[in-house]
Amino acid sequence: MTIDATDRRILQATASGLPLAARPFAEVARWLGLPEAEVMARLARMQAEGIIRRIALCPDRHALGQVANGLGVWDVADEGVRDLGRAVAALPFVRQCSLRPRHLPDWPWNLFVKLHGETREEVEDQCAAIAAVLGPACRGHQMLFSTRVLKSTGMRLAEGGAE
């Protein structure tokens, strides 16, 4: 998988997000002096090749009033954890759900779930709903609430990387 100079320019132009415009790819194309169709085709190719995973909306949850944010970590029996993880990921309030390796004896958690709400109580209710889905396969969990807002950024390319 390689990118050329034009791919690199497109990635750099979109690293901080797409413009808020009726036709954001046309706006990026205008910035770069390229046809809109070429920008869209190159992004589609890079996605198909795995160079970029996805193009998605990433809202500022704090600005939207969801100030209780955290990571639920769950110790779920290995047998069936994938199916249970899919069931948890399907819950409408779950933003991200992933299976991760345990680091015993200090870190028994293998299922990670990002949760957001307007209050801690709302997030705790979400935790209770997840516990109901996991049932007896869940051997414990903790909710790790955010203590400050960190700035999220898009992908950044190293200068002079492989092309």
C-alpha cells in the first residue's frame, strides 16, 4: 500500500475534518485544484486498500452536553465474549465496543465500551443495561470516567514518509 503526492495532499487537507459544506469533497477539490470526482475516487481507493479505515462524523460530545464520558471495562468469560460483544455493540447508546487482551493479574478486563451521557447517572444506567446483556458471563466491571477533555485529531502524516 502506497500513496503518491496527490493522495498525501488529500489526506493532509482532510486531516482536521471535512469542511461544513453542502458538497465537502467539492470544497476539498477546490482547495487542491483537483476535480471533485478525482478526490472522491482517491479517497474510495485508499479506503478499499486499507490506507484509511473510514470517513465518519466525529461529534464534540462535550459541546453537545454529554459531559459524563467514560470507558466501561468488563471481565467477560472468554467463551462467548465475541457474541456478547456484538450484542453490547448493538445497544443504541454504545459508541465503541472492543475486545482487548487481559493483562493479569492486575488488569482482568477484556471488553471495553465507550459510553457518553449528560450525567454520570445516565452512564451508570447504560452500565446496568450492558450488565443485563452480559448476564452471568460478566465477572465484574469498572467505569472509568473522564476527568478532562482531550483534543481529538485526525490522522497526521509524518513529513517525508514513504510514497
